[in-house]
Amino acid sequence: MFDFNHYDYFLVYENRRYNDVEKSFSSFLRKEGFDYIMGGGCPWYFVDITHKSFIPGKPGIKFGRVVGEHAITVKEFKQIYAIYKKYEGKNPLVMK
């Protein structure tokens, strides 16, 4: 059984001002190889960079620990993710 409470997540808020599914945050995550864990239907997502998985939010339910204990925007997440992706597959102390 998958235990969500053992993982750290970025809580990412998606301002849904558009209806284009291809531009949605979940579409971006899937294209990047993230696995969809379960549905929620809220405009926020719990995203685990380490295990490349995400969970759409559900009202009143917290999945695991939230990095920084605060939500970030999609734009902010993409900036953070770009840094992690730059070092993907490298030794933890390799900086180039």
C-alpha cells in the first residue's frame, strides 16, 4: 500500500484561467514523466520531484509533508524543477 505520509511534496497552486487541457499543469507533469497517483479536482497539486509523482488536491485532505509548509505557483515550481532536472542522474555533490 502506498503511504503518502512518508514523502515530501511541493504544494503547487494552478490558477485555472484557461480551459485548454494541453496547457494545464497536470499535462506538463505527465509530459515530464510524472505518475498520476489519484484524482482530486482541486486547483492545487502535491508534487513529489524525487519519485516523479503527483496527486491533485482534495478539499480537507493533506498528502504527506509540504516543502516549506506553503503553496507555490506553477511558475515557481517550474523554476525549481528546472534546477533539479539539471542535476538529474548525477552524484548529489556534482554541480556541473
